[in-house]
Amino acid sequence: MAITPRPKPVSSAASMAAQDAFISGAPDASPVPKDAPAEYEKGIKKGNKRQITLTIAPELLERVDQVAKRTGQARAAVINMAIFQAIEGDLFRS
């Protein structure tokens, strides 16, 4: 087996356009408008989310973990979905 040099990548205009279209199609790829509201600063920034500390009753945590295991979701995903449904649903509507 002979050692050969690494092939040079082809960078055609069509290839570059396809790459740009793919990247710009990502949900987080849209540019931030200049008149966009200031970023929420509470919690520790982790990617496009914020890390917080949550104190929870042991019985409730056990139920969250049971749901997470049953559905194959992470604990954080179950908590996020529950909070989202509570806020978007009728739970806190006045």
C-alpha cells in the first residue's frame, strides 16, 4: 500500500453556495436584528440556553425521574417540557 498525498478539496462556487445555504438554514443562524431586545442575563449562559439552580421536593424529583425513565427523556427535558406546558397552557392565565 502506497502513501499518497491528501486530495485537495474542491471549492467550486456551487459547493460554496450549497454550504452557505445549509448553514443559513440552521435555526440559530439568523442574524440578530439591530433593534432586537437585549439578551436575558439571568442564569449561566450554556449555548442558547441558561443554566439555573432549582430546589425541588424529593417526592416530586422521584416522579420527574420516573417520567424521564419511562419516556426516555433526560430529567432536564422533562422539567423544561413541564414548565413550557404550564406557562403556555391555562395553569397561570388570569
